[in-house]
Amino acid sequence: IFEGRPGGQGLEGGFFILQTTGSGGGGSKMSSRVASPLFQQLVQQGGVAADKTVGDVPEAGPFWKLLEGRLERKLLSALLYLVCLIFRPPILVTSLVYWIYLGVPRPFGVLQCTATAFWVSQVLIILRDPIFRRSIRLPTPGGEPGLFLVPKSRLEEALRRAGVLAAVKEYRAPWWLRHGDWATVAPSWYLPKKVSFNRVLLPALRGGKLSVDVSVSGKGKRSGGCTLLILAGIGGDSDAPYVRDLVSAAQAQGSECAVILPRGFGSDRSITSVHDIINPSDVGILHDVVCRVAQASEEAVVLVGFSMGAIMFSNYLARCTPPPGVVGCVAVGGALKVDFESWWRYEQVYQNLFLPKLLMDALKRFGPEMAKVLDGQAGLFEALDASTYRELHASLLSFLPNTPSSFEAFKHNQEAWDLRHTISVPLVMLSALDDPLHAPHLAGYDRAPSNPNIATLLTKNGGHISWPQGFFPTEFSFLSSVALRTAQALTSLP
């Protein structure tokens, strides 16, 4: 980072970034890009510019590679289970049609009886699945879709003027993606948008550092813009496709974006101890970041959380008073209660899919320290075998500082439900009733809010932070559009 001097040196207030990348001939080449005003201010306030590779993970030894291979096999098993779950209905329908086409032989033989019994058992499993039941309009817990907020409130009027209420009410998923699991995995074929970030390490008030990626835009800022402070879901950071889609759309409108990196995961390199990894109930660390970004931003700040990030921002607003520059929050796929963390379907299908990747991240960086914390290899193996959040808490998280020993207390500390009446800035929650992760009947959606600052927008379909549009969707167009319209509505409030 170079500070500009009088006489024409420097760019836009005096800051620009020089990146060095290796070339095939052993030399280096440099490319300059303009740092955003937000990045400049964060550095001037004590932040330190950093690169993603600073403090990178050292090469693992044979023993740790063996453990990583074990987690990779566990991840593959979870992926195969999800694939079987997703494709079970079409396979069974195809087999039934094929069976009828061939004609059922009479009398039944042992093979035909076995096949029929298996087919009937699989149909019964499907019909008991709440996500599939909702896709074929059978009764399921969670209620009906709708827009739930205090009538005639200033928030309702602002959302209506921005077109948010109409967009949510009129959303229709493609007919072949009107299934929560299918809609949730659909973004796996999306190509991530190309956006650039500058990383800054911010000093935390209680010690240590916090990583924030600030977007770099080649377009000038427009009047009436805002700053989006984004927090992704479990295992996500600025590389998450839905984050990049939102940042790309925000840049086109002239808004700045800053993405909080979860400490110890993803590309974050700000900590060196497993004791400092992110705690989903730690609102104090969020308050540090929010205050610094609000102080550095020239525009109003809107918090945007996805999945667990949305839960953390909601909990933060319920337990802390945000600084004056924060005008509201958009919580995508969030919740006010986290009882869904113990939901049988979430545990069986998705938690078993998420945990191997998180544990691999932790193992690569903190493996030897984890073994010491867990009293040797036996405790380490138990933690690596965790298939649910409850098991992970019992085998690892409960040994870390500031984490309750009870899983129920651990969940309660993440919730905003009991304190939702204290939320003092607008909180707009966008979720889908066929969400296969955050079950709507266990997520604490307030359908009759007494707090005029809370609005819950529930669509019939959309999966978990997906909402595909068009016959063959290729981007998060609905999600990004609604999030930006909501941010516009929040900044327009008096």
C-alpha cells in the first residue's frame, strides 16, 4: 500500500495495491488495482493489508495426511448418500414404469416378490420425507408461505416501494426444482462470478485479528449507495458463489462490500490456535467488526447474512446495540431459533456432509494442538468421527473456552428468539418453506411479530439460499436482486 503524495502520485485518495504473481520465466509481473474508499479507511484506522497466502498452512506429515484421507472418505460417503436421496424418487418412478411396460409375471417368483417389497419400502420412505411431501403438496409442518410483518409499519411501506414484497410473493421455482433438496444442490453447477477483493486484518478489541475482504470495483460509486457487510454460512467466505454473485450485483449498482471471514476456516489466516476459532454465539467479535466497518464507511451499512451468518447477525442485533451507521439487516436462510440443529433429517443428510470439510480445515491448521486439547489420539479420532453438530460439540467444541458444556445451552446462546423484542434496527428474514436444512417449523419464524422492526418473508419453494429462476438456472439472480432491493429499502428509511 502506497500513500499518494502531492504532485500526481497515488490514485484516488492515495491508495493502490500492487500484486506480485510468479511467471513462467522465474520473474514476476505486477498489476495495479484501485483500493476502495472503505479499504483505505480501514487501513488508516489500524488495519493491516494482507494476502490470502500469508500465514498459509504448512505441509502436513504422514499421520495427518492419513487422518485427512479418512475425512475425505467420510465426505465421499455423505455425498453418495445425498445423491441416492435426491435421485430416489425419479429412479423409483422409472422402475415402476419399466415394470408395468414389461408386464408383471404371474405367478410371482421370489425375485419379483423381493423387488416389490423393496419398491414399496422405498415409496414409504419417500412419503415420510417432509421435503418430498411438501414438493407434492402433502401436509407438512411449517405452515404456509407469506409475508409476515407489522401492518402499515414504515418497514412494510419501504419494502413495498422497493418491490421486495411483490418479488417474494410472485416467486415461482422451475417445475423440476420444486423440491428442497434439488433446489439446494442446483447452485453446484453455477459458475462463480469474477470479483476481486483486498484483504485487511483488523485488530480485535479483545486481542487478536479479524480478517475482512473488501471488494474492489472498477466502477465509480453512485449516489444513494450503501455498504454491504456480508457474513456467509458454515464453511463459507468471500469465495462462496452466492457471496460473489451478490458482490458482483452490488458493484454494478455502485455499492461497496466487505465480507467477514470466519476465524480459522476457509481462507482465513488470522489465528494460530484452535482456541480462537469462530464461536457462532460470540456476538462480541461481530460487534468489533461492525463498529469498525460502520466507522470507516462513507455510506450507510446494511448487514447481509447467509444461513449461519444470518443466524449470527440476528443474534447480534438481539443482544447488542449496533452503531449508528448500521441501518438494518437482511437475513437469508436464517432463523431466530436453532432447534433444527437437532432435526433428524438435517443430521442424517447434511450435517454429515458439512462436518468432514470443517474438520479437515481445522486438522490441517491445528492438528497437533487439537490432539493436546483432546488428550491424545483417542480424543482426536472421536472428534473426527463426529457426524452431527451434537457429536462435534461433545467431542471438540465443549473443550474450547467460552463454550457451554451442554449442547442445549450451546444452541440457546445462538438464538435471538427470546430477545427479538429488543431488536432496534430492521431485520428482514428471507427463507423458503422447503428448506432442507433450517426446517421452518423449528427455525422460529415470527408469523405475528409485535416488533415493527422484524419482517419474515417465506416463499413456498427455493431450498436453502438458492431460489433458482428459469428452466436451467445459472446464477443467484432472485437472491441477489431481493437482497439489494431490501438494502435499498433499509437505506431509504427515515
